[in-house]
Amino acid sequence: MTSRVFRFAPSPNGFLHLGHAYSALLNFTLSRASGGRFLLRIEDIDRGRARAEFETAIYEDLAWLGLAWETPVRRQSEHFEDYARALEGLDAMGLLYACDCKRSDIARVAAAHPDWPRDPDGAPLYPGTCREKPRRSARDILARGGVALRLDMQRAAALAGEGLSWREWREGDDFAITACDPAQWGDVVLARKDTPASYHVAVVVDDALQGVTDVVRGHDLFFATSLHRLLQRLLDLPEPRYRHHDLVLDDTGEKLAKSRGSETLRALRAAGARAEGVRRRLGF
Ligand code: GLU
């Protein structure tokens, strides 16, 4: 039997907090328990937000927690060609189109209709304004800049066919087959001039290239899995198992977030916390 491959894939756009520590420790523990591998991947595809000091801090904080990972670490910013190839594949199937709508254009359409549908993150679905404009190749569109590439969801779902699902891993060896509903995302953006591949494209390409068998991540990405399964099927990539764990909440019951300055591992360490205490607090 080939060994199972787990990964922790943080974005270096802030310091790690307890929620990241939980996710990293869970992946590490499961990989060790199954005699499998543990990878660390730096998801620095958003070049406007990624910073070298946060990446350095990720290595320091995870080592402090007692984790060890395989090297070299894959950094997404070094692999844009891999994502471009995946986009070209989708483009060759006639599934991408250029869109130059501004967020405010979309918000205006949505505001005019009280029941306008929203994606699982709460953003209004794209009204399809640019969908039927003449198409150009994905590379050509990105090279000229100024526009985004969107997935024609209706066509994509039709091409992918019926019965798209994933195996959501619960305790032990218990799996729940979860039906996908990628249409809830509408015509998602898969690339922009400043970020030549979206998180969704990069994550499925990387999980496949790195042979990841088990995607263990926070419940905030549960709904995105429908979209990831759609892209995997279209791009003929293998299907990993998924496990979406509960999020670590702060004292007020709110989700921890970099943007809200939630307790970072750095701050805990500076205040004298010991790694062992953090691990115990998180149940490891
Ligand atoms: N880079 C993502 C994040 O930091 C995680 C992606 C994933 O685990 O699939 O939220």
C-alpha cells in the first residue's frame, strides 16, 4: 500500500494563530499515526499580500511547536507555469472567458435585486455580463492584462457530468459521501492579472502534483471543496480524501483570524507560553 500524504498549506500573509497550529498539528499527528508523509506548502500566490517575514515566521513557529516536514517546501510563487497549464486545459475545453467587470459593477446589479444569489462566502454571484463576449485564449488575455478569467460554471458542470461528490472523512475509517454543488459559486474567477491563478486552481494542481491523499483543513473551506472536485474532474486529477475540522474559536466564540489580530503563536511565545502547553490546550 502506498503511504498516505498529508499537507499543511498556510498563506504567508500574517502570523500563524492557534487555528493554524491546530490544523498543522492534526495533519502532522494523522500522518505519523498512519505511517504517512507530512508536507508543508507555502501558498504565496497572492503576491500583493504574501511577505517574506511571514514565511520565515511559519517555519519558526511550526518548528517551535515540534513539527517536522519534508524539504524542499513547495512555494506556489515558483510554479506559476503549472497553474497556467491547468488554465490552458480549461480554456481548451471552452470553459474560460475574460471579464473586465469591477466588483462595484457586480455589487450594483446585486443591490438592485433583493434576492440576488450569493456564494457560500457571502459574495454576490456574477451576473454573467461578459460571458457571451467573443473569447480569446487564456494566455493572451492574461498577458494583455486588466481583466480576470472566469469559469463558465454552467458549461463546466455540464461537462463534468452527474454524480460529483467527495469522501468526507469522519472518525476512524468512517467516510460520508458528500454531494458537490459547485454551481453555488457561480462563474468564479480563476485568474487575475495581479494573481495569475486563483487559490482554487493552485490548490488542486498542487495537491495532485504532490500526491496528496488526504486534505485535512478547516471547516471554512468545506464549501470550496465542491469547486475543487469540479476542477479535479475537469483536469483529470486524482481525488483525495477530505476532512474539514472544526475551527478553533476565541473566548467570545468568534473564529480566529489573522485580520482580527487573534492570538498569534509569536505573541503566545513572547508571553512565555511553552509549546507543550499550546499542544495540550489544542488537544494534542
Ligand atoms: N492556504 C489556505 C489558507 O491558508 C489553506 C488552503 C487549504 O488547506 O486547502 O487558508
